[in-house]
Amino acid sequence: MNKHVAPQMNRRAFVIGTAAVGTGLALGLDIPFGGPSVVRAADGSPEINAWVVIRPDDTVVIRIARSEMGQGTLTGLAQLVAEELECDWSKVVTEFPTPGQSVARKRVWGDFSTGGSRGIRTSQDYVRKGGATARMMLIQAAANEWKVPVTECTAANSVITHTPSGRSTTYGKVVEAAAELSPPAEVKLKDPKDWKLIGKGVKRLDTPDKVTGTTIYGIDVKLPGMLNAAIADCPVTGGKVKSFDEAKIAGMKGVKKVVKVGDTAVAVIAETWWHAKTALEALPIVWDEGDNAKVSSASIAKWLSEGLDTGPAFVGNKSGDAAAALASAAKKVEAVYNYPYQNHATMEPLNATALYTADKCEVWCGTQNGEAAFAAVLEASGLPADKCEVHKLMLGGGFGRRGQTDYVRQAVDIAKQMPGTPIKMLWSREEDMTHGRYHPITQCKMTAGFDADNNLTALHMRISGQSILFALRPEAMVDGKDPATFAGLNASGDAAFGYSVPNLLIDHSMRNPHIIPGFWRGVNVNHNALYVECFMDELAHAVGQNPLEFRRKLMKDHPKHLAALNAVAEKIGWDTPAPQGVFRGLAQHMGYGSYVAAAAEISVTDGSKIRVHRIVAATDPGYAVNPAQIERQVAGSFVYGLTGLFYGGCTVKDGRIEQTNFDTYNSMRISEMPKVESIVMPSGGFWGGVGEPTICVAGPAVLNAYFAATGKRIRSVPLRDQNITFA
């Protein structure tokens, strides 16, 4: 950003974060029109550029545009900036800029979206350049003060040194002068071999405030004069509000107002949320549920099953002639798998606090996409961008659900009906789980052909089921096809198929029930990996081959896939006997630009009780910003993956999701968690994701181990439907 070009806008203060100077209050950022060229934080500290503010005491404030929901992106991004800035890591703090302020500055912070494991991998280049630019400006300011060539000066640990004379100064002492300079036109980033902070397992920056309870989540927001709202939306997607009898609850304690929210929902506004929830439960509401109320899990399953053999299909990956090769195969193997709806089930239910007046609309919430939330506020309020703002807070879980903005729109709609009063809308757990954006439901039929020498010559993989993009981002469809459906099944790219089969056809029969799908942590790689890796295991056993060696022969042209698989096989001791009563299973896949693999060790009692003793996981993300955090991410992803395998799965009855709380949608316990041994093996040259890729290999590794233990194939999850549970 050119410091000498003032933004064309009226003077105003924008809130830019929640980590103010030792207070936990929001900082104000003053963007002047026609005034001084230096942009300042509320405490007067100058901004070097959009990413870096330095205080006189050498505290470095690094701005983080992406969201933090427990995955560690905040710390990783700060490491990237600090590496190039050459600052004192012990004095680094962070804050969130707001999307409104970013829009006012021509999107200076770039993409706010935090999903698809993109937080670091798609912003690493420009945030590192932000740190490098700030470093160069600080060094230049010191050189100017000393009247020496800038080439004679170096920076390290927030100290600038003039090498010939030994003179030194700190960032805090030259920041005022640096902020007045124009940024360099070009910056050179460090060679990875020179990294000192990137690649180190530094402690997370957000942990201390979480431990002490000072972190503010959306659910914690309190504003003067604030009221609370509980909401009920039609339990059947596509249904509407037919009527409600407000008079029945008019005299209830704390109730202020009953409002209709769009065509589909009703909310009660009250002094406390408990008052609002209690009154809402007593409010007679009549729904017009429409034809979708006739839909059930059985009817959806039947429709998807029909798509496995009939109807048009979009081709995702094709080579050779699979149909002809299968017709002439010496041996054929066929299997049908399925994967259910899954709920995000974030610990913090969806919520947002909105304050609306005719002149301004502000929202406080946890969101995975600040700009999408901002756009929702604009649309719902009807106000222009310079009269709206979203204050992004820490997320009590996201997993993809908080990338949507339905709850933000609802909060604004409610607040508009009581102008001037801040209202915090909080979904009940039941509301949250009834109105999710669920992992898409799919079925998959796979047919493989072998020649007389037991070489795999053909594979046809037909997926029948939902498209997330059709429901949520139709503009991203390509000629009617949903590219996201083929995650990990593509011929190339950041989610490529890891096997070479001479005759291959992978296609998708798109069938979209009314239940709205969504981006559930790992998304399509979850079921795609389970389908492919369990079937590969079936094929190996069908021709009497070792599952590892069978895969290796097909992976010769996929060295990075193979390296991850070999790493877990070696660490788990695949070629040595397992302990008595313990059985092993393998899986590998690629997603979000990273290569992942897992090897599981399990034991089984009574054929139905599984103890997962150990999972070895390998991840090649290209570059590993914080290996310690990657290890935690991998372990955390296995909690999600194994929960989905054993306990997950949402069913539909009378058009609505049946699982509405944790009594019917369980989560694995600490005692059920296996030991996770993570191999972080960055091979360099690319930037892959971390939060989502590894989740997909947990399920198939365990299922393949279950077959090794029992000789039984499980092709339908969750396991609770098969009366299989944790031991």
C-alpha cells in the first residue's frame, strides 16, 4: 500500500481487532482523508504496512485476516510474517482486521476465507512479503538516520545493526520514520534453508488467553442494553411458517417481542436467552412443511442407489477404455459403499450479535469467512458498505459450518425489528443440529478388472450423490459438473489420484436431496478415500497379494503418494508380525495439496468391539510452518474422522434430521482415542494444507484392519449401524 496515497473516504474509525494493548478491548484504526500519511492504531502506534504495527516498546502487532477456530492458523501466519520481519518473537501479538475496513482499503488484507486448509497455503506468499517489506522499511529508516548505505545494515530479533560501526537501534525507535517511507517496489523472500522461525514448533499465541478464560467467543459478547433472541426455523428445509400465536406467551417473564424471520423462522426476543428459549418452546407455531416432509433416509438411499447404474454422469477422471477392459477382464471384482450425512456439531452453537440503526449495522460473531459475513450484513441490512461492519471473534469450532452466513442474516433480520438495541441471537443445540450444512451423502459402486496374471487393468468408480457446489456455490460449477466431488480422484492437481490404472473411469451421478450439504472438515476426500482405499484392500486380497505391495505396484508413477505410504508402513512395522491379537490396515490419499497416509493397529473382541491401539500418520505438506502444530492437527483430525466412522451419521425422517443433540449424535471419548504417531515429512517445493487432509485416511485404515482381524468387509458407515462400537 502506498503510504502517500490517502484512501478516498470520509474520516472514521474502524475496529480492527480484539487484542488491544493489555485490555482485551477493540483497537481503533484511524484512516484519515487528506491528513497525515501514517495510519495509526488506537494507541497511536504507527502501521508499517497492513500486516505490521510496531509500538515504541518494540511490541510487534501482526494482523491476521484468516479465522482462528482451534487449528493454529493464527500462530502459523504470524510465524510467516515474523520470519521475514526478523522481529523478536517473544514480543509478537496478533489482532484481527475487520472485513469492512479491508474493503475500505481495497481489500488490502486479501482473502478472509478460512476453509479448505487454505489459511496458510494460499496466503503464505503475500503475508511473507508483508513482513519482508516492513523489515526493509525499518532498515531504511535506520540507515537514513545514520546517513549510511542501507546495504551496510542488517536486522535480527527487532534490532537493526550498522555492521561497519557496530551501531544499533530497535524497531520501536525507528518505526515513526519507517512509517513515513514508501514501500519498496520489490522484495526478495528468504530461501527456505535460511528460515529460523518457519519450521519451528513454537507455542501457540492464542493458548494463554484460552487457558485464563479471557478469550472472547461470539457466545460471550455483551453490549450495553443488549437483549437476547432464541430462534426456531422450519425443521424441514424448504418449509415455511404458516402461523404462530404470539398472544400465548405475551405475559411470560422477560419477553420483549416475537418476530418473524424471513418466511421460514420465528424468534423470541427477551431479557435473557433462557427467557427467550423458554418462551419460544411455549409458542404455538404451525409449519407448512411442504412435500419435502415425505422424504426419508430410505427414499434418499433408493434414489442414490439408482444413480449407480443408470442416468447421466459427469466424468472426473478418464484414461483408456474402462468399459471395454472390464468386458474382457479375466476376473472382475465389484463392491458398493456408502457414506452418510455428518453434522459439524461445533461445541459453540451458531450465534451472532447485531446492532442495527438506520445509519449503521454492526455484527459480532465467529465466522470462517469475514468477507462473506460482511456481504450478508450488507444484504440483510440494506445499508452500504461504509455503514456496516463485522467484528470477527474466536470460533468455538468451525469445521466448515461457520463458512456459511445463514445465522448472520438471521441476526440482522431480528435486530432490524428492534432498531437501536443490540440483540444476541443464539441457536439452541437442537436448532444447530437440525439446520446444519451436512457432509454430503453419497454411494459408490466400484468395478475392477484383472488380466490372467492378476494385474489390475481396469477400474470404474461411479459416485452417486450430492454436490456441495450445486447447493452453496453454483457459480463454481464447471459445465454442470462439481469439481469438488472428485477430491483425491483427479488426474493431477492438489487432490490427485495416487494410482496408475491403464483403463480408468471415475464419474459422478449428481443427485441432490433437499437436505443442504456443506463443507464438513475434509469434505469429499473423506468418503472418496474410504471408497478407494477399502476397495484397493479388497482387490489386493481378491488376488492374494499383500495390500502394501499391491498398492506399491500401482504407485510407481506417484512418488510422493508412495513416500507417505512407505513412511507409515515402515514406522508401524508392516513387514514384521504384529503383537498377538493385533491387526493392521493401511490407507493413503491426497487432498488440499498434501500427501497423507495412515497405518492402524486394532484388536477386536466378540467381532463387534474395536480397540484402536495405534495410528501412524504421515503428512507431506511441502513446507511445514509449525511441525508441533501439525502433529496436533493430525491427532485432532483423527478424533473427527474416527467419531464419524463409529458414531456419526445423520438420518432423515419426515423430511428432517433425526439427530438433534449429543444423546443421539455421539462423539468419541478420551478413553477411546488411540495413540497417534505423526510423521511430518515436508518435501519442499509446494504448499499443502494440514487441517483437513489426514482425516480421510483414519476410517479406511481402521476398516482394513477390521477385515484383517475378522475377514468381514464393512462397506457402510457409521459402524454403530452395524452394531460395532469401541471396546
